[in-house]
Amino acid sequence: MIRVSGLKKTFDGLTVLDGIDFSIEKGDVVAVIGASGSGKTTFLRCLNFLEKADSGLLEFDGRTYDLSAMKKKEIRELRMKTGFVFQGFHLFENKTALDNVTAGLVYARKVPKKTALARAMTALETVGLSDRAGHYPHQLSGGQQQRVAIARAMVTEPELIYFDEPTSALDPELTGEVLNVMRSLAENRMTMIVVTHEMSFARNVANRIVFMDGGKIVEEGEPEAFFRQPSTERARAFIAGAMERERNSEEQEA
Amino acid sequence: MGNDVFQLVLDSFPKIILPGLTLTLPLTAVSFLFALIIAVACAMIQFANIKVLKQIVRGYIWIMRGTPLLIQLYVVFFGLPSVGIIIDPIPSAILVFSLNEGAYCAETIRGAMESVPKGQIEAGYCTGMSYMQIMFHVVLPQAFKTAFPALSNSLIGMVKDMSLTANIAVSEMFFRTQRIISQHYHALAFYLELALIYLLFCTVLTFLQRFVEKKLDVSRRKPKAVELPPEGGMP
């Protein structure tokens, strides 16, 4: 469905993405993992043009685009086919949960208001928040805000949803509700690319792991195989570190 | 004698407040409306960083904020006729006040737009909205709320500054008061009366400001009751 090749990105001479080749098929859930600064978030942002890539090709639904020379119209067309969930939620603070969800339908896609409302309510129901439809973002917990953001991303029936560390800004006790929503999306065969630090989510929900380091995809594979027997030294070190941190936090909780 | 002054002040009250209601307030309302339109346009040009237009807007703000309002009035009303452009007092007042206030409000609104978290703009793009849709549905509504107290200040300031138009023969409250004093003397009593009328106007506006501010404050809002359309197909 999507194929990326030779994606490069530098910030002020610092190479952040150093030639990424990547592809995803319909229904795939890909977890992108790696240490901070490995380029995961930038990779995701380049795919949705929130950052402009220096070079690289993107194949989307059979059409090929030059990532370094995208036209405004092309960007908007592709964004119409995708959803994006941010680490910081970024709900529109002047709008209720319901209006946040309808915005992409009513303004961007000119869907009639009635249809949009019904679709938005269905989406809010999917994330378990139909009773919070009239609430403003500041009246919702972080976990609820992120679930509204997910409803906003899925209401347009995108071909693919990008998740950029969707639980990293949440208190530990609130991550579960967001991960559950994502898990049920995955079960419904939504195509997803998830940048995450949640190893258990990556292991249990994703059907492919992409491990990044130093702006490159160092290793990818099936979750079980990857976590049990990573083939590169860097992946081994990263997994060992992640396991250690998870054990420590469990001990602290106990 | 004291009673006579009191009677004079009382008799002159309608004569002074009437031009306030028919000139000062309408002139302010019209000028401020134009000022807001100019300000939003200028703020959006600066916010969007449109190359040449941005420089023009900066130049305009620089000149309007860097020169006295009274002199701007004089340039338009007394100066322009010498190059063949003759504008009546009231249009002159509206022109100068709109342009002058527009420059100040542009900066207020631009600052308020900058304070809207950038993530919301990115989120807008990701839902497929265009730049202008994001501006009108996300950024400007929030910016307007932030800018409202400062804009109210500007409005109240403009009501009082309207007295400057007495200098270009707009027969508003200050102008009429000066006429009355030239007939009856008692400058202190009449000027105090005039000041009191301005105070009255501004008090009403201050109350109005507080009322609207409460309405705009999202954090005070109760969750909206959600009404679903009947054929929405929802349980």
C-alpha cells in the first residue's frame, strides 16, 4: 500500500534520517521502536509531510511521489487518506469533543452536518466516549483526550493511521485505555504505523517490528522472533535495556 | 449663583450627551469595525509570513504607531486638501481612526495567534483541513478570545480619543461643550460634566467587556448538551 525508498532528512546539517526504505501492506500494524533520537518520530512526520524530506520517493496506492518536491494539492490529497495521532493530543481547544471529531468531515470533506454528526458519534462510541461528546478538551483527562484524537483520526475512514508515541504524554494508569482502543482498531484490520515505547504493545499487537537506530532501519521482523532473537547487536542492547526498565518500573509499583 | 451653574449643567446635559450617542459612539463603532478587519488581515499576513505583503504591513504599523493620532487627523483633514484631496470631517475621522487602531489591533491579534499551540495547526492539516480553514475554525477563534481584553482596551481608548475629532470640526461632545463654555463660561463645571459622560460611556463598555469575556471563556463553559439529528441512525 505504501512504499518509501531512500528517505533522507537533515536538520541544520545533522542527519536525522539516513536513507529509509520501508513498506506496509493493507491491514498491517507496524510498531516503530528505537532509542530517543533514532529518528522514529521524524520518519513518521515526513510520511505525512509535517516535515519536509530532503529526498526520497513515496509510493501510495500505486502512485509515486517525490517527497522532496510535493505539491500542496498532492499533500492535501494524501492527508485526506490518512489519520495522525500525536503524542500531545493536539485537540482543538475551542471545540467540543464532538466538534473535534466532525471538523475533518465538515470542513475538509464537506460532509453534510447531519451525516458528520452521526459518524462522529459512532467514532466516539468506538473509543468509549459517547457520553463525553459535549465536553471541551480541558474537561477531559489525558487518556480521554487521546481517545478523542483517535476518534478524530479514524472518523474519516482513512486507509492508514499514524501514531506518534500516543501514550508517552500520559500518566501510566491512563495508557491502558488508549492502548485498548488501538488494539481494537488493529483487530478490525486498520492499517497502522505506531511509533512507540510500549514494548508489550509492540510485541502483542503489532504484526511487524521496525527497529531504528541512527536514522536507519537496522532491523525488522515478526514481533516474536524479533524480541526473542534479535539479529543485530544494537537491537539486542535496546531490548535488554527496555526489559530492564520495564522490570524496574514493575518493581517500583510493587 | 451655585444654583445657576447647577441648572446650566443640568440643561446642557442632553445637549452634550446627544452628540455622544449620535456621533462619538457610532463613529467609534464604525471605525473599530474597520480597524478589526484591517487588523485581522494584517495579522494573518504576518502570521502566514507572506513575503512582500509582510513588509508592507510592517511599514504601515511602523508609521501608524510611530506618529501621533492628532497629527494623522491633521494630515488627512488639513493637509490633503492642498494636494486636491478633500475629505469631509466624519469620513476623515473614520479613515484615520480605522487605520490607526487597525495597526495597534493587528499586533494584538498577531500576538494572540502566535499563542495558539502549533500542534493544533498540524492536527488541522492532518484532518485534511486547508490553511484558511484552520485559521478560521481553529486559530482565529482562540486568538480572538486571548486578544479580547486588549481589544476592549483599544475600544474604550477609542471612545475617548474620538474627542480629538473636535479639532477637525466634527461636532461631537467635546466640540459642543467648548461651544457651550464660550457662551456661558463655567469651564470647570462643563468640562467635569463632559468627563463624567465619558466615564459613563466607558463604565457601560467595561461591564459589557466583562460579560462577553465570561461568555468567551471556554474554561467556564459547561459541557454542551449534544443533540443528535433524528435520522442520524444512532441508538
